Amino acid sequence: MNQNEKFDLSLLFLVVPPRLAVKAEEVMRRVKVPEQYHSFAKGTATGEIVNLLGLGGIDKTLVLCLVPRSFGKKLLELLRDELYLGTPGSGVAFTAPVSGASLGLVELCRPLEKNPGVKGEAMSYPYSMVLALVNQGFSEDVMAAARRAGAGGGTVFHSRRVGSSEALQFWGISIQEEREIVLILATAKERLPIMNAIAETCGADSDAHGLVISLPVEDVAGIRKSFDEEK
């Protein structure tokens, strides 16, 4: 993991009916987005919200992809135009800034950025969401490494990798189609040790072929402060 060089990245979230997820996959292949993760989901919005956001039925596909921040804005516009986002039965898309990423993910995204030398300022937030993407069956190894670095727990869900095999082969990364995503809420102090521990145990060079990123979290609820913090 390279923490010295900062590279502005965003994580794009797309929530659409399964039929539009297939079209989104085609769009992202066309613009050479190297990695996508598709996960089945169920919508829980009320009828009024569903109609307002144009979400359609309750069966959804959650699509995640990591892109340079400047490219993310263009990709959002492209998805909006080609999937007719905002119309009844379509879906929604948004991006979130990434506060850290393993080197393999950064290098995969560089070809999408016109100026790969762009550097961004490190973001300061009290909490971060660490996301580890690993081959199926390695989520327990991720959590074991994270707990040794101070993590209290995490959430695991399954996804299907979709993307450019050529890009992965170029960087020497071999990834199963079926993947597991581990979400861990961490304090600012815990974030780097947890990311480094996961990268060392389940990184791109391991059997887990793990990729790790973190997203800034502004506010949280339900987290008890430690005794030292309360003092």
C-alpha cells in the first residue's frame, strides 16, 4: 500500500433493477472501467420515495466501481443518459470520495485519468469505512487481521466481479468472479493499521487477492467512545 502518494479517487454506487445492471456493465466495459462489483439487493423505500426517485420494484442490483474523481463525474453523466436515471423504473447513482486505497487499485484506475500525476490532499474525518474485496472464503482471514489491528467487527456480503480481464492481467492480478466484500467502520487512528494488516495478510499477492480502500465517514450513531476519549 502506498500512502505517500495521494490520488483522487471516488467509489461509484449504482442502484438499479437487474435489467439495467446488465446495460450498465456494457457501458462501463465500453469506457474501460477495469473493475465492477455486482451484488443482489432488495429495495426498502416507501411507495412515495420509489416514485420520487424512479426506483421501480424491490429487486435491485448494487454496482460498485472505483474511478478517478474527475472521471467519476463523467461516468455519472454517461450512466444518467444511457440508463435514463431519474425516470420511472430506472435507479440512482452517486459517488463518494475515497480516503485511501491499496496500490493495486490505484494503478488499475490510472489509465482512466488524463493526468495520472494529479495529487490530492489527504482528507481528515473522525471515522472511515474500510472496504476489503477478497476472493470467496477469505472474509474470516480479513476480519482476523483487522481485529489484530484494532477493529471491533465488520459486515460481509457477497458480490460478482465484472470487469476487464486484460487490465487485471496487465497488473498481474488474478481474481475470482465470486468475491466477498468486508465493511469495517474504523476510527481515524485505526484506519491505516487496519488497511495495512489486511493488505499484508490478504493482499493482491496472496491467495485472497485482496484489494482495500477506505471511504470517509462524517458522522456515526451507535458507536461508544472509549474511556480514554471520554476523559
